[in-house]
Amino acid sequence: MSLALASSAAGCKKAKPTPTEASGHTTVGARVPTPTARVIYVTNNGSDSLSAIDRDGDTVTTVSVDYDPDAREAPHHVARTKGGESLFVALAFPPEGLSAKKKDPHGGHGASSQPGALAKVDPGTLAVLATRDVDENPGDVVTTHDGTRAIVTHYDMKRAMTVAAQGNASPSTMFAKIQVWDTLSFAKLGERPVCVAPHGTAISEDDTRAIVACYGSDEIVVVDLTKPQLPVARYPLGNAQGVPGVPRYGPYSVTLVPGGSEAVVADIESNDLRIFDLDTKAFRGERTVVLGAKAFMPAVVDAHTAYVPLQAPDSLVRVDLATGKIVAQVVKPPDECRAPHAFGVSHGRVFVVCEGDHKGPGTVLEVDPTSLATRRRWTVGVYPDGLAFGD
């Protein structure tokens, strides 16, 4: 699937892929007219494109990252380096013909049998500057706070299902990798299998640890980034774990409480938030927040405030993490926000990415921090699922 370049300001014809021995595949891109300090970058999984939104205006610049006309690149999540010199985008390359099931909004995610890619992208043009092969089904991509490393997980449920079908296999043979990449040289610094279908990742404020949600094995893992071997410690979400590959909790993402020692884990099978104490290395079971819907990628502002996108049924909620209570909840009309996927907060302003129906354009909303009422709305590409801020 391909998408021709579309921009609110200008357009140009799609460029032929230009692979080079040193840098992998590249694309031409187009100038983003919005000042970097005002940009929100969005991945459009279903239309092989990135959008740059002017958070203070109406401009949306959407640029193709399609360098293989015979495949879907499916950009899935985006991270920005410190100072904003580069963006890093995971390209999932899903199999054609798979669509999300009604009861499983991400039924096609994690089902590819071909390698994915990590793309290095120019923030000013959204041009792909270089790519590197990663394993099948890249899940999340994040960068360290110092901007020197990009971390990629692999949400490889196909691997888990294949191993499970063979029977009597060790759960470790289902494990997918975490990879660490140098953001300047774009060289791989290390990798290791960590758990079943690792996805959302958070980096400790001192850049020494990666905390990873392991969807397929109902646990989180803490990866030591200071050692080349990437040692791993694992912590189950509860006493009722499913068998590997058939989760009961289904942790999808991890978000750290700023300035604190807690991690918030969002679950799409048990429909809740769970709090992990990084000092005691234990879950605080008494503080589990029951949500009644699938929790995807929240934004955590402080020890009290988290904004959580929920699906099946869809709604936006604000949670008090200290009391475990939902303090605000809003259901948006489907044409305004269908299938909310990820929240982001910048300078006190709250934004949410809404997937849409995976066939037509999705949306991004700015919402009021207290009431969750919509302040502004932008239309982006098909199936948006990740955001990063330019400032």
C-alpha cells in the first residue's frame, strides 16, 4: 500500500526509493512549514505516512514514508532525540489483508513474518534518511533522555503462536528481543530476547533502565542498559498469569511517574492500570485502577494525574493514581475520536491520538486538562497510533 505525498501547503510526486549501501532506504520528504517548537509528529500506520501538526494552528503536513511500493511500511510509534535532531520510527511491515477484528482492535498487529525496520527521519522534511532492519513486528520505539540511544521492542505474537502450536516448547523460545541502537552512527549496540511480545517501553530518568510491558507473558521486565549483555529482571503482574502467548492481563504500555519511583502499566486484557514500585520492585495491588475497557498508552503528569485512552468501549478518562479513582470520563462522537490510542502532554497541554476506523483518516485532539472537552481537532492519515512533540 502506498500513499502519495499530501500537505496542507504543497504536494509533490512520490519519489522512487533510493537505497544506498551506507544508509539503507531513503525518501525525499517535503518541507514542514510549522516551527519545530509547535509540531506534533504522528505515525499513520494505515497509510504509510507521517503527519506534522501545528498545535497552535490548523496546518497538517502529511508525508509518505513509503519506500517499498510492494509492501506496507506501517509506521508504528515515533520517538524524538534530545534537541530534536532526529526522529526514529518503527516500520512494522504487516501482512496484507489482515484487519483488526471487532472484539480485538489490534488483531492484525504482531502477525508479520517478515523483518521490520527502524527508520531515521528528518524532522524538518519527514524524509527517511536511513533504515536498519530489525526483527519481525517492531512494537515500541523510545529514545533515552540524553538522546544517544534508540530502544526498539518486538510485539511478535506470531512467534509465540507458532511455538505454542508446536507443543512442549520452553516459554523462552517464544521470547522476542529488545534492541539498542546508537542514534548518531545508527549502529546496533546490543540486543537480547526478553519476554513474550514485548511492547510499550519507558526509560528511567537516569537512562540506566528500560521498563518493558510484556503483553504475551503478563509481566514487565526491567532491562539494565548499562551492561552490554542487557541483563533482565522480570516481575509478573499478578497471581493469575495466563500461559505464555495467551495473556490474562495483557500489559500494553509502561509510563513512569515523573520525578518519582513508580511505573504505571496499562493492560488491554484485564482492563486496568497497575502501579509498580521501582524501589521495592513490587506491584502495589491495592492501587490497581479498574477501568472496564482496554487501556492503551496513557500520559502520566504526576503522582495523581494520568490520562488514559480506552477502547471497547471507547472513552477518554482522567485518573487519580493516588486514590485509584476515575475523576473524569468522556465519550467522544466516533467522527471526533474513534478508538483513542495514545495520550501525550506538553507544557500542560493534553493531546490524544484517535485511530479512527482504520479505513479513513484518523484524528488528533487537544482536550481540556480538567474536563476533557475538545479544544481543537486535526485530521491526519489512516490509523494514527503514535505521537511525539517537536519541543
